[in-house]
Amino acid sequence: MPTQPKYQHLADHYRSAIQAGSLLPGHRMPSLREVMRQHAVSLSTAMQVCRLLESEGWLEARPRSGYFVRPPQGTHLAPVGDPPMQRAPDPAQYLGIHAKVSEFLALGRMQRFKTNLSTARCAPELYPAAALQQAAVRSLRQHPDQLVRAAPPQGCLEFREVLAQRGMLAGMHLSAKDIQVTNGCTEALNLALRAVTRPGDTVAVESPTFYGLLQTLESLGLKALEIPTSPRTGISVEAVELALRSTPGIQAVVVVPYLQNPTGSIMPDAHKQALLRLCQTQDVALIEDDTYSALVDDAVLHESPLRAIKSWDDSGHVIYCASLHKSLAPGLRLGWVSAGRWQARVEMLKFAQSRSNERLSQMAAASFIGSAAYDRYLRRLRATLVTQRTHTAQAVARYFPPGTQLTVPRGGLSLWVALPGGLSATRLFHAALAENMVIAPGAIFSNSNRFDAFLRVNCGWPFTPEIDHAFARLGQMVGQLASQPT
């Protein structure tokens, strides 16, 4: 029997490492020099190894960067289509989201469930708990009285300085005085909306959008004007322009430029700039929710740097909101807002509403984020999420009936799935709940009924055999419901 060529033997070795998860999607393949040194082979053999794996779809070459592990291919599902970009719904159709969302959340909490696919955050073990604990202990040793001292109203200076430095990576030039620390991004958005609106005003939002934003708008007595949003390029700037010119009373536009919730879209820079110019021309506040940009795939980061909309803002029209809730530590509830021309009002509203955040979480976060360990942690997390997201997409493709559509985003914690034949995800929600599984039906991401045939599924938990079984059972349920009369 002929001996296998050396390059094929080594290709088998690295292919097995990728399949086993030793080399994760998005990770750099050992360089040609490292392959030569580790395996005592020539440059020609090392190149043959990488080229073979590239031809098979396991690696991708990046100019001047080397070879990287590609995400597994083959979901074999059509992507979710763009919505019709016609005029946005009349805000008079506003029905109120509280009751609908509260019903779904209450039903999901009424019983003990064994599989929760409805959330949009990571499993606790993926966050750097030990590093944050060590940072907190160091902070208490250095400042033992911080638990009995109130923090400054704007937030701890050390934390705000670190946030300002990180903002430079997104093209922003902020100082610590431009930042107000908040209790998560929800409070940041709440303060931003209160600063620029009064009850009865209209706010343009993406459609679909995060149900928490719709709840916030209702609690403030505001109307939501839903703007069609593409799963690939985000909110329709043309539809926003039409709405601003034809609908009186719009005081703000709220967007998530990176990994929009729930679609996972990423706005191109040209779209972000066009939206900013439009809001500046119409003198409308542009509220930028940047909760997810830290979770954008490394492959995207290698293509071009991420830029916040605020990085182009020279008029103070952008209110930038962000948090660490998804990317670092849900338990800290740390967010922040930089409000441009409304900064003083936001600071006043924060003080009136909830006073300052406590010190310890800010000091611990500042210590960790300001270290090189933070970026190493983010790279590991992003690579892990690529793997989990890919396995989840493959499970949907494997188990759900023909006609299912799926958009696989380039980062983040969830997938946006369109069920075949317009099947109601609300019906699927109740069927899954009966078997102790929880999903997030599309109906809660809009005040209209346009997304009842969609669902958002979480990819933040490790893809275990139990998760695989849950998707297999969900696929069976979809098939069974599709065969029943509506």
C-alpha cells in the first residue's frame, strides 16, 4: 500500500484539530514557519498543507496575515429576505407591547424549563468570572472604603477614562467628562429618550426591534414608528427619510448599527453616514445603541475597523449608548451614555432618576478592561461564538422543514429564523413550552403582526447534545404544526 504523502498526513492532523475544536473558527492557523519547525518539513510541504485545507474549505488566506480557520460551511438554507421598503406603519397603529411581552415572559417563568433558547446572552462560564473577582479584590485592597463611599454622580473617573480610551477604537474622541455611567444600556436608552422627547412624541425604531425598547417607549408614553430593517444592512435609510418628511412629531431615531437585535444586521459605513446626515438636516436626535459591537467576528474586524456613528458626528446629534451586559458581565449591570448636545440634561435626569452607580463594579471593570487580558478574552469569546453559532445554524438546517429561512450574522449571540409557509411562531412557542423549552417568537419584536412567522434563537450557550436534541424536537414540532389546519 503506497505511503501517504507527508503534506496529506499533516493536513489530516490539522483537519482533525479543527473538527475537534482545538483550532476554532476565526483562529489563526500556525504560520508556515511554525509548521516547518514543528514538523521538520520544507516550505513547499507546509504550503501544500495550507493550500489543501484552503481548497477543502477549512482555511482562508488573508493578505499579509496568514491562514485562518473558516467557519464550517453548508447551512443550506436561503437567507431571510429583506422586508418591503414601503412607507413605515402609521404610529397610530401603536397597540402597546407591555401586555404581549409580559404574557410571553410570564409563561416562560411559570414552570421550570430544561432548555432556554430565548435569551440573547452567553452562558455564565463564557464570561471571565475569576478575572473580574480578582480585579474586585485588588480594588477593595487598594480602596477599602469604597463600599461606604458614594461614587461621583457621573460615575468613577477611572472607569470613564477607560471607556473613553476604548472609544478611540470605534473612531470616537471622547473625554471622561463626556460619559455618564448608567445601570446597563436600558437606563442609557431611557435617559436618552427622556432627554429628547415628551409624552405623545413619536420615535422611529427598527422593525423588527428588541422588545425591551418597545416596552421603554410605552412606559414613557411615546409612540413607536417602525421602519423596515434588512437582516443584512440594517434600517432602511430611505424609509427613515420618507418618515421624517411625512410624519410630524418624530423626535428621535433609535438604531443598533452592529449586530442588530434580533436580525444580526451590520450597517455599512455609507448607510451610517447617510442616516447621520439625514438626522442632522432634520434636526432629529439619533440614538445609537452599541451593545453588541464587541461581539463582531474577528473576520469582519480584519476587513475594516468598526466605526460608531458618533465618530462622524460634529453637531452633537448622536446620543451614544452602550453596556457590558452582553460582552463582559450581565451581573454588573454597567452601561454608559455620551449624549452630545443633551449631555447636561442626561446627567440631570440620571441624578434625579437613580443617582450614581455603586463603585466596586466600576472599579473592577476598569481594572480588567484597561488590561491586555480584556482583548485576549474578547478574541476567545468571539471565536467560541463563531463555533456555537455555526453549530446552531447547522442544527436548524438539519432538523427544520424545507422552506425555513435563516440569516447567519457575522457575530453576536442569536439567529433570526423564518418559519416555512408563514407558520406562527406563537403557536410554536406554546408547543415548545409544553415540553419545557422556551423560544423567543417574532411577535414580541414588533407592535405589528408582521413577524409572527419568525423566531430568535440563542447561540450563547455551548452546543451540547441536549441543545442538539432540543433543535431536533423543535424541527419536528414545526413539521407537525405545518401539517395542522390553522
